[in-house]
Amino acid sequence: MVHSSLLPSVASASAVACTLGGIALAAGLLANYAARVEPGRVEVVRMTLPLPRLPANLDGLTLAQISDIHAGGVTGVEQVRRFVAMTNALHPDITVITGDMFEHRFESAQMSARELANLRAPLGVYAIMGNHERHVPPEHGERPFRQAGLTVLCNAAHEVRADGASLWMVGLDDLLRGRGDLALALRGVPEGSCKVLLVHEPDLADDAAQYSIDLQLSGHTHGGQVRLPIIGPLILPALGRRYPMGLYQVGDTWVYTSRGLGMASPAVRLNCRPEITLFTLTCRGGNHAAT
């Protein structure tokens, strides 16, 4: 016979065991979601941005941004093909890639370049170097993308002409390696022109705003990959802590930091879905609108 005085302690122990079991189950389900489900739930973010210096003839121009693919790591060829297909399905006028197109190996760069060559945009596909491209020599990290037909901008600018008007795509080399030079990139760009700056690390924005940049597009942070309520991102990289995710306005410059498509280690995403961003640019005033 069980002594009646022991019944409450037995019941308490059983309740604790059930609680711990429930916590363990919830943790397992959450870990599975973060590792296997959310990384594949690519979100298409649509946004309209007013750029007062945009020529009237280019009003309504669309620009797709993809970033941080990290091909060759946990991102295989099928995933890269899916990213390309999703981007092309948006029918952008311009597509930009804001760095970290592959992991560290030359074979990964070749695979990434081969797949990204299938991006289609009538006014061009533009890419910049992130910190991962610069882990290897330029002939391995940069040349495959040039050979694939992408317009790679390393401290350089390219004039995009359409309908008798133009805007300038300005691209910087990687800042973490000390290779970025905004003044050099802007050499020859007319002061009053509309300028879209591509720079991997977003925290350049305070400097970029001093150069009459209309829109800065960045990546690098992955949005933190894991974002907790109230706390926010658990880990952010250097030069990605001031403007870690989404849209900001710094002076007269719009700044957008993409959550990217791939992942760094640990290969999980939680409350931070991968994204492809489609901007509709307008010369009309007013606030931005996300759709």
C-alpha cells in the first residue's frame, strides 16, 4: 500500500516529467522547423520607393534584389535554380546581387556563376563582391561571374539607359577586406543623377548619405538568421549591426538590407525567412509602401 503522504510528491514528479517532456518535444519541433522548414520559405517582399532624382521616363522601373546565396555550402544547385526561377518570374527591369554568391571554394563559385547566368532582366544583371568572394583570389572569386555575363561592379559605376533617360548603378568592393572605395566608384558619375549603390555591408550608409546616394542596397547580415521576440537578432556580423534588416532612411538616402537567401553556420533560420525583394521605383514624392 502507498502511504497517502507520498501521493502529492508522486503527482508533482509526474507533472514535472510531463512538463519537461513537453518542453523537449516543443524544442525538437522548433529545431526541425528552423533547420528544415523556414530556410525554404522564401518570401517575396514588394516595395515602392520614391526617388526624387529618378527621371520621369523611368517612373515605375522595377528592380529585384537577391543576396547572400552562399552556393556550395548548405545551398545546393537545385536551391540556386529555384532562386533564379523565382526572381525571373517577377520580370524585373534590373536585377542586382549584393554579394556572397558562393562559399569559399572555386568549384562553388563556378556552380553559382553558371546558375546565376540564367537571370534575366532587360536592363541588366549587376553583382558586387561580398566578403566570401574575397576569401579566394579574384580569378576564382570574381572572374567566373564576369565570364557568365553578369556586370560585376568593383568600385565602379554603370549608366543604365532606357527611354531616353538614365540612372547609375554604383558598386563597391568588399568593405571588410578594406577594398571598398566609394569616391572612386562615383568618379565620372554626374552629381545630380539618380544613383543606386550596391554595397555588401550595410553600415556604410552613414557615409553613403553624404554622397547624394538615392538608394543603397545591401546584404551581409542575413537578418541575423535567428530573431527572438523582444530580443531581436542573436548574432550580427561586423558592419551589419546598425542597419541589420529591412528599410531605413539615412538623411535623403533610402537603405535596404536584405535577409538574403542562404545561410551561414549554424544553418538555421527562425523568424527570419529568406527573401527576394522587388522594388518599384517612382519619381513621385511620398512615403514608401510595402505590398
